[in-house]
Amino acid sequence: HVFLKCYLTLSRCIDVLNYICRLLGQPALPLLSAQKDINIGAIFSFHRSALLKMHPFTSEPEPTTCISFNLREFKFAQTLIFAIEEINNNTQLLPGVSLGYKIYDSCSSIALTILSGMALMNGYEETLSDTSCSRPPAVHAIVGESNSSPTIGLASLVGPFSLPVISHFATCACLSNRNIYPSFFRTIPSDYYQSRALAQLVKHFGWTWVGMVRSRSDYGNNGIAAFEEAAKQEGICIEYSEAIFKTDPQDQFLKTVEVIKKGTARVVLAFIALGDFVPLLKVISQHNITGIQWVGSESWITSRTLAETKEYRFLSGAVGFAIANAKLVGMREFLVNVHPDQEPNNELLKEFWETAFQCSFSNSGSGGCTGSERLAELQNEYTDVSELRIANKVYTAVYAIAHTLHNILKDIKSSTKSSKGERPTPQKVLEYIGGVKFTIKTGEEIFFDASGDPVARYDLVNWQPVQDGSLQFKNVGFYDSSLPSEQHLQVSQEHVLWAGDSGQLPVSVCSESCPPGTRKAVQKGRPVCCYDCIPYSSDCFPCDLEYWSNESKDRCVLKVIEFLSYTEIMGMVLCIFSFIGVLLTTIVSFLFYLHKETPIVRANNSELSFLLLFSLTLCFLCSLTFIGQPTEWSCMLRHTAFGITFVLCISCVLGKTIVVLMAFKATLPGSNVMKWFGPLQQQLSVVSLTLIQMIICVLWLTISPPFPYMNLKRIILECNVGSALGFWAVLGYTGLLSILCFVLAFLARKLPDNFNEAKFITFSMLIFCAVWLTFIPAYVSSPGKFTVAVEIFAILASSFGLLFCIFSPKCYIILLKPEKNTKKQMMGKSSPKTL
């Protein structure tokens, strides 16, 4: 709390720190250091915990004792040194300037982290004066700490002094708050993204009922809070949420294990720090709990220590997000070259050696360290470079500082206002680091957003067993926040191995889906994912006209919109027949044109024959206007085009029928009837009869035209005829002409002639009338789009009837009986035959 008050004023902070410096006396020296031109500070948890002591506050406290050496954190420190030496050997980056380092041990303690931060700011002289705590910081930036809670304390301490802190592993979303932590940056993504990624992952696999275990720390509390918020949006329910910490008594771990055993959720999310997870795993292994599908956070999901411990084999099938892996060339060679002889007085190196080889320098007999042991022959968490996910973030942090310093020195050199010998300051580093952008040798582009966070990219990792009984990490997907939202999560589910080494996706739901005919009834006092399925009762409500109930009868869904489409089978078949009719009519027209001078074509007015063929083509084509989604224009076009083209067609047939009758009358002595019904009169009669239909259609379209209409009984898009009188007037006029034509043709069927066309016209009109008489009841009774199909069928059937009955006999003579295609044959008389 003392350090949080440092935000008030800078002068008050200095007074507080001076007072604390005098109380604590000489700060501890860095455990690893190399003094150079510009120095970088670092704080790592070389030990997993510090022994708690009660201080009487009557004398100077003794140094804190730290226990349980952490190989992973020591590896992080060596990665920092590796990166610094690599930069010092690089002539392109910071030329002429060498970087040094001062590395402290926090022992996973917030208090020791803050104490180390103070030492990095104020130095560590043997004699402290009143000015020791107020001089410029001994380093230009600090890398660390690995855990969120100590990092929060460190960032709170150095923030008022504009000393940048770059963490490689502190993921708490709270650290993105620029008002509280103005000098904090990190090379690892914030848990804001990881929590949402985990919620999307759980939803992707269909798990709506999960249990949760978290660290009782800033990392666990903030991470789970963000997950719960995202899970609520995804419709995921949480059965339980247990919090643990590594220093908890055994009873607390036993209680958590009992909750997991009694829970019905088959999926457990462990948003927990590695140090807190290990004690829980030990208890779980003792109770032989299996069948749990574990979902992990990045803190432990790529822990080689857990994967190689056979007692934790029940973690097989675990999935979770991990920081993307990287390969650092030369890293292993650097790691295995570490040796206590490099710094004989460095106790940290000796402790590392004793931990790595399980020996002791104080023991000269069996089990004693000789110093001749070889790290290159050792396979453990320290020497393994196959998983450099977090170590790469340490490496990236060092390079971020180096590139920032490079940019500062470059600007100082090029600036005319800079004084001679001007050097970078922590304040300058903080000013420049927010805009730094570079690409490291792994190919990754590094930059920070306004909150000091990098782009969130994760690998989706699945724990799968190998032959030696351990577990390996297999990438089965990824999460990238820079992609569009619908592409953030990518999963190769076919490559995932689930809990119990099963290939079957586990099911974790509170209640199974309700069968049809039942509805959900939420269980009182339980989450919404838990419900009973009860039969529908009188509390059902009717759906709106545009909707109907789904198969489960539990919600209203939009009705399917129906209309006769070009893409469905029926629409395509009708289109094919329409085009076949056009093709046949075109062939007949071409055939008649080639033989236009022959008697059979010239007989009975060839002009009317060609006009009839043209009108039949229009009849076939007008059927296409009935297919497709109805629009205002298509509705008006389909009925008027149908009415006009068919009247034109019937008018031609009627004209040909009258010609047959008049031609017979003209053969009688003293008759000059053909003078009154010559070719000109025939054409005028066709135009006049068609003009009447056109006038009817114009009046129909003017007074009450057809329009698109949605039949809400089944959401059918159809054309409303508008004026029923106009519709039936068009059909009635067409029918009147058809009946008249049929009667006249029937009367002329027995006229003596070798080629009496009236017989064929009679057949054609008989088919025409039969089709349209059956059309009326079929049209009225057909549902939905079948009404349109019936009308198209009537158009095509009547058109084919006219085409075949009138023109096929003539085509037969032209193609197969050319000897009959003479004037003598056409003019010859034959006795009448009974029809």
C-alpha cells in the first residue's frame, strides 16, 4: 500500500523510498550481472517460494531464505543473457554500444519482487546515503516478472518514475490499464484474449456445462472473470469454480478434489499457474480420478515437467492455448555451456548444478558434485529446446529494448539540438518503446498497441501419449486475433485425441436436448443449461403469419418461401420443353421457307402459315415468364403476353379455317366470294381480332393490373391477377375464338379435297379446347407453385397440339412424300370421308 501512494507526487515518492532504504539497509546484490555501457534489469523466480518469517521489527531483518530451485526460470535468465550477447555481437544493432544485465531473484514473492525493483532503480552501494534512493535508475528497463501478481507490484512501483517494465509471462488483463500501469509492456498476449479464446473453444466443441479451477491470484481471478463473461455470451454454464494456491493446506486441495469428483461436468477448465497446479495434481493422482476432459491455460499447457510425469497420465487428451513455439538457433549450445567454474563464487550457479544433476558440492562422497558432469548429456526442462514458447518471449523482450535504444541513439546522433555525450534515459526508452516495430530472426513481427500488448496469437495444443508413457504436445489449431472475427479460431478436430485416449468427442451438458413435443422448463435455483423436458401444454402461443413452429415445437421459425424456380427440377423440365417447342417451330419455319414455292406451302395462304408459326414461337416463349420469383413487371407480362400471343395464334387458325370454307364456296358456279376474303382481308381479320385482345389487356393493366402477392398460408410468392374481370375477359375472349374456330373447322371437315386442312385444324382445336377445359379445375385446386406449373403445362400442351396437328401432315408430305407435293394433287377431288 505504501508504494501505491507513490502516485500522488514524485517528491513524496522519493521521500518514501529514502525512508524505506534507510530501514532495509543494503539491498541484495544481483545474482547474475555484467556491467556494460547500458544495462537491462531483470527479475525471475529462480526459487518457487520463500520461507515466511515473523519479524519483531526491533532489529534489521535477516535475508529471506528461498527454496525449491526452478529450472524453467533459470532457463529464462539464460535466454536473456543469450539475447544480450547476440546483440553485442551484432554490428547492425546498437553498433559501438554494449548491453549489460542485472538479474534478481524474486522467489515468487511480491515483497521480494518490489525489493528487487527498488534495487534496480537505486543501485546497491555498500553505504546508502539520503541521495542514494533518488539518483537515476541503475538500469534503463526491467524484464520480468513471470507471474502476474509480483508484476503488478513491480509495475506499480516503477511506473511513477517512467521506468519501463516488459514482462514475458504476466498475462493478467488488468495490466493493460494505462492509467494504473503507464510504463508496463509485455511480449505475451493478455488474458483478455485467452479467456475469450477458451470460451470460443468450449463452445466450438459443444460443451455447455463446465467446471473451473483457478489460482487464487491476480492471474487466476482476472482470467476466470473474463472467461465467465465470455462464456455467458456463448451460452456456456459453469457448475463450480474452485480457487487454490500453492501454500494452501492439504484440506483445501482435498475439498477441491471432492468437488471435481461429485460434479457432473465432464470438462474442467484449469486457469491456474503451474506452481499452484502441481499440488492439486498430486492429490488427484492419489484419488485416481479419470475421465475428465481438461482444458488448460497457457501457464501449464506446455509444461514438459507435467507431461513427462507418468503419475499425471490422466491429463492425456488435455487441450488448451499455448504461446506459439519458436526455434532459437544456437540456444542449446549456449545453455549447455553454463558451468559453476565460470563464476566460482556464484552460489546460484552451484545451486543450479546441484538441482540439474541431483548432487551436492558439499558432499565429497557418493552423490557429490564433481563439476565434470556434462549438461549436453542431460535431458530435462532446462536443456530441452523443443519448447521455447515462453523463453522466446524473454528473447523478444530483450530485442524490443535493444531496438528502442538503437532508435534513441540514432535520433540523438542525427539531432542538431542534442548535447555532446547525451545518453538514453529510462524516460526516453518509455517514450520510444511504444512505437518500436521490428522483426526478429524467427520471422515474427513485433510491435505494441496503445495498452502495451502484442497481437494475440496462440497455438491450440493437444496432449497425446507416446510410446515411453509420457505425453507430447500436438498442434491441432490456432487462435489469431488479427484475423476477422469469424476466423479467429481454427480447429483441426479430426486430429484431436480426447480424454482417456479416445477419438470420441466428450459430451458435457447439464441436460440433454428435449425431444419433439416437449419444452424446456428451467430447474429452480440452477443455471439455464439445466432444465427438465415437459410435454407442451395450453401455454403454447400461435406463431405469426410469416412463421410456423419448428420440429421441436419450442420456437417459431420463418416459413420457407415458395415459388416455381428455374433451379428446381420441375422448373428446369418446363424450360426444356419450352425450348424444344421453340426449336421445333423454328425447324418447321425453316423447312417451309426452303419449300415456300411448293403447292402444299402456298396452299391456304402461306403468309398465315408463317404468321401462325411466329405466334406459336411466342406462345412457347411466354411460358418462361411464369417461372422465377414473381415481380411487378413479370406478373403484368406473363398474363398479357399469354393472352395476346394465344389470340394471335387462334386468329391465324381461324383465318385459315375461313379460307378453307371460302375456297370451297368459290368453286361453285357464279361465286366470287374469295374477292371479299382475299389475303389482305385475311391479314386484317387477324390484326383486328388481336387488337381487341390488346385493348382488353390495356384496360386490365390500367384499371387493376396483376401484382406480386405473398400467400401467408405457406409463404407462397405468386401473382395476384388484380382484376378478376380482366383475367377472365382475356381467357374468355381466347376461348370464344377457339370455339368459333372449332365449329367452323368441324363444318368444313367433309369438304371434298385431297388435302383438306380443316380436318387437321379440327383435331388441333379439339386438343386446344380439351386442354383449357381441364385447366380450369386443375388451376383452381392446385396448391402453391403447382398452380403456375399447371398454367405452363396448359400453354405448352396446347401449343404443341397446334404445331403437330396443323404442320406435321405438311412436313410429312414435304420430307417423305414429295411426289404428292404437286398442284395436280392439291387440286384433285376426293370423295368425302367420315371423320
